[in-house]
Amino acid sequence: MTSRDDLGQMPGHLIRKLNQRSTAVFTERMKSAPVELTSVQYAALDVLAREPGIDQARLASLIAYDRATIGEVVKRLEKKGLVARQVNEEDRRARTLRLTGEGEVALARVAPIVAALQAEILANLTQAEQAQFLALARKAVGA
Amino acid sequence: MTSRDDLGQMPGHLIRKLNQRSTAVFTERMKSAPVELTSVQYAALDVLAREPGIDQARLASLIAYDRATIGEVVKRLEKKGLVARQVNEEDRRARTLRLTGEGEVALARVAPIVAALQAEILANLTQAEQAQFLALARKAVGA
DNA sequence: AAAATATGATACGTATACTTACCATATTGA
DNA sequence: TCAATATGGTAAGTATACGTATCATATTTT
């Protein structure tokens, strides 16, 4: 048998495990939060707080998701009462998005938890290594 | 408004985008492959080639997934005729897994493509940076 | 050996993620 | 202005991913 590269050393595999760890930490810490949100839902609320009135396509592009996925995410946020959707009268294809009062409160309460949990994702690295890792990750994704 | 940390700089967000890039590259390169596989499906075949006869729980633990997900993945691989499942007579709860002849061929054909695409995931980094990134990623996931 | 516990697999439910196709509405160009 | 094209949103289909519950079978404990 020709010896194949070790799966566990491949970038794709390592990155997947890293992402797995990241979402596991997020979910775990969110359990004790006043409002339970997934990481995508948090990202959506965060962007809407900064840029109220954008539509779904713009939201999707800002957090790097496709339209279909964001449509589902927004639907769930609307159901939870955190986001309001409204037909844009200037372009009747688009739906304007906005945080509700409840959405603002939820975001304010959850934001510190999310900020705090970030370090935990890379807890196996020293401070210097974390900084190094993040710089490389930013470059790798083209930021 | 209290200024929140920038979402785009958070480890969780960067890691997700990295993973997104990784799966996008995988899917793209796989389109021209003789057999179309997802990255999980490839990982499963790779492990089964190395350790034929293991059961689903062991497979799941080796590639760091939960049993439920691997059950679905294996079901699809079986449907494609790449993996054979058999009740383990020593422990009738378990299903022994094995590559079929077709599975062996598929893996052999796809392996070089997968190996080649790995570098592309980190194409924005220099060779030295790639090595550095991988070392940090390995440490971060605890490998 | 019977009871308690553990483990492999599956079923079900929820939430991503992305592709393709389609409809409605805008914009562009001939 | 009318046809061609582009764009926002949704629907449907596929494939992860994981938690929880349940069933079948093993193992351990009493």
C-alpha cells in the first residue's frame, strides 16, 4: 500500500477540529447566558446593531454566508422576537432588518460572554502564540 | 453605544471563515475527481483503509465526530457502495466496517487530489507561515 | 443469576451551510 | 420603451453536526 499523508496533519482536518472546538466552547458558555444564541445568530445581531436597516443579502455578505442560510437564521431570530423584518419601499424585493428592543437587550447581555469565551478557544496557546495564530489566520482568509 | 470587540477579529469568527474556505476548496477540487466525496466521507474512507474492521463508534472517535453524524455518513458511503457494514458476531450491538473493492479504488484515486488541495487552503501564506500556522493549530487542538 | 450500568446504533429534533431553481422586482441597453 | 439582465428572497434538496432519547446487547456489581 502506498502510504498516504497523515489525515491528522492535513490543514483541512486541523481547521475542522479547530472549528469544532470553537463551536463547542461557544455552545457551552452560552448555556449559562440569559439568551441562548448560536454563533451565527450572534454574528447577525452584532452586525445589525452596527448597521441597522441593511437587507439580508448585505447581512449575508458582511458575515460571509450565502443568502439561503441567512434567510433561515433571520427567520429564527424573528421568531425569537430579536429582529424585525420589513419590506423596503425603495426596493420591494428587499427586506430591511432591524434589532427589536428585545434584540438590543439580548445583544448587550450576551456580548461580554462572547468576548470572554474567545480566549478559551485558543486556551492551549500562550498569549504570544495566540496573537501569532490570529495574525496568520487573518492573512490566510485574506483580511 | 458601548463599543463591542470587532467581530471580524474574534478567533471564533476567523476560524469559521478558515473552515469555510477549507471546505470550499475541497468541494471545488473534488468536482473534477473520479468520485465525488465530501471531506468527512474522505476522512472516513482514509481511516477505514488503515484500520479495517473497526465499528462506527471507534470510527467516530478517531476522526472526532459524534456517533449520530458518523452513522449518517456511513449510511451514504454504504449506499455509494464504498463501504460494507456487517454485524459483529462478537458484539452484536456493533457493526463492523470495511472498504469494498470499489471503496479502495475510490480512495486511491482521490487521495492525491486531497493531498494536493491542502496547500491551496493556506495559499495566502508563505511556506514558512504555513508551517508555523499548522504547528500552532496542532497545539491549539491539543495534538 | 438478577439487577444495575455501560455501550453501539438509531431515531428525532434543531441549526447550520451550500447549490440550484424560481419568482418578483430593478436596472440596463438596444 | 421594451427586452435582456441582474439582484433579493424563498423553496427544495443534500450533507453535515450535535443533543437527547431509546433500544439492543454487554459487562459489572451485588
